[in-house]
Amino acid sequence: MKHLTVATLATLGLVLAPSLSAAQSVNVTRSILPTLPYTVIFPDIMVASGGGADPLTINHPAAPLQCDLTVVPVENTGWTAEAALGALDDAEVAASWSEIMPGFALGNKGTTPYQDATALIYDGSSPESSMGMPLTVVHTETVSNGRGYVLDCLYATAEAEQARPIVDFIIANFATRSDAECCIGAEVAPVEETAPAQ
């Protein structure tokens, strides 16, 4: 699955548009399957594909920024993000990404809130990739109601200043239920009142 993600990213442009980090509208994608609930909220310039029983992919049509959501059944209903963080094996994480991101180095790790759950989070970068450019990944995962949710976002490391705030927005607004509302970390522009014509 990671291999397909990078292949898709390779077809995209190399520079994020300045307006990408200041998107004013969002799309909300909700699962219609009661057995696979989720809500994903993302800037409206990005495009969603897949979903349902398949992974959901959202990507920017002209920049190297893509997030993939996978939902799988899990048996460990006692899983917690804190315990997963304590058990995280840095070498195992690096090895899991090294096929598509040679030289992968783990960066920050910790826990982070989704709208309705706490997730394990880590990021990491590679000086090279199958795209021929340095890549950064932000990985989050949680378990809710017997389902495991994995949300991975990849972007060109050189575009981190613009891409990472978007990734952080997507993560903060993700929910493991289908009825979550928008939006955490977004400011609504005030509506300008016009004076009545005289």
C-alpha cells in the first residue's frame, strides 16, 4: 500500500501553491458504512478517492501531499495510544518505511488528539525516496470500538512549512465516528455587512 502511495505522489507537481496553507473552505467525507465509521475533513482543493471498504486517499492535485486512511478490525480492545507509544520500536518503524523511503529516520513521537480519540503519532523523513526527492511521513493510529484506524500523510520535505499545518489540521479534525462536525483549529471569517442602498 505504501508503494502505491508514493507512485501516486510521483505524478504530482513539486511546489505547493501559497494558497494551500490558507485554504478557506473544506470538504467533509463521512463513511456511510455503519461497520466502518469515520469523518475526514480536509481543504477543498484536495481530492478524495476510495473509501467504503477500501482505504480512503486524499491528495492535492498539483502538489506532493497525500493522506491515506485505512480501517481494519482489531482484537486488542485494550489498546491505548500511551501504551503503544511506550512499546514503539524505533528500529522497526524505520525498517517498515525504508523500502519506499531509504535512509528513513524517525523524528518526533508522542500522542495526539483526534476529535473523539487519542492517537499514537510519529513523524519521520528520508533524504531520498522512490519519488527521487526527500519525503516526510506523519503516521497516526488509534483503536476504537474494535477497529484500528491508521492515517498516514506523506509530503515533500522541502514543502514542510506549508504542508505540515494542513496535515495537522486533517489529523486534529479526524474522527472515528461518522457524525463529527467541523472544524478544530479553523477560523471562520466574519461576514461583512453591507450598508443598505440609499
